[in-house]
Amino acid sequence: MTDLEVLARTIWGEARGEKKEGMAAVASVILNRTRRGGWFGETITQVCKKPWQFSCWNQDDPNCQKMLEITDMDPQYAQALIIAQKAVDGELPDSTSRATHYHEYKILPNWAEDLKKTTQIGNHIFYKE
């Protein structure tokens, strides 16, 4: 699977219920982590598949198998592919202010206390270190 496919599947797996802006924000977080490197990983695939970072890749996540089998016949996945291509081509503006983390607004994970909130887009709140 290429970086583009992994990115698109991660966008779909994490934000398929969001509008285009929310899906693009998840892509920005992945790119911001890739640029940062180090612990996050050096490539898009490493960043996306790092254990326990993006729940859609967790083997026990009920949506993992769906994400692996999705095709561009699904409208949200087709949109995720477009966003992923723009991201890989450097044509995706970062609406998250360089965020490297996010969570659904309904929860407040412990790690969020130590980070700076940058914005909320759709159902996700974004943070940077």
C-alpha cells in the first residue's frame, strides 16, 4: 500500500463523518507529524500505522477491516483520496495551525492537558505541542 493509499484510508477511517474541511484537518495532522519526524515516524505510512495513534489502524477497532476493504466507489473514500493527493502534492492548506494531535470534542484525553488547543473543526479539537 502506498503512502497515498494509507493517508486516504486513515482520513476515511478517522473522519469519514466530517465535511471536507474536517477530513482535510486530519490529513494536516498526519503531515505535521510526518514533517516533525522522530517519535511520530518518518513517512506517512509510519505515522498513520504507529500503534495506538490512529484508532482506525488498531486491529481491535471494528472499522479497521472496513477501512482496509473500502474502494473509491464509496463517496467519502473518493473525497479522502482527493484530499490525500492534495496533501501529498503540497497543495493542502493547514487549517489546524500546525496541530499534531486531535480528539473528538465529546472526550478529553489526559494528553490534551499538556498541549495548546489550536482550533475546533467539525467534531474534532486540534492541539499542538
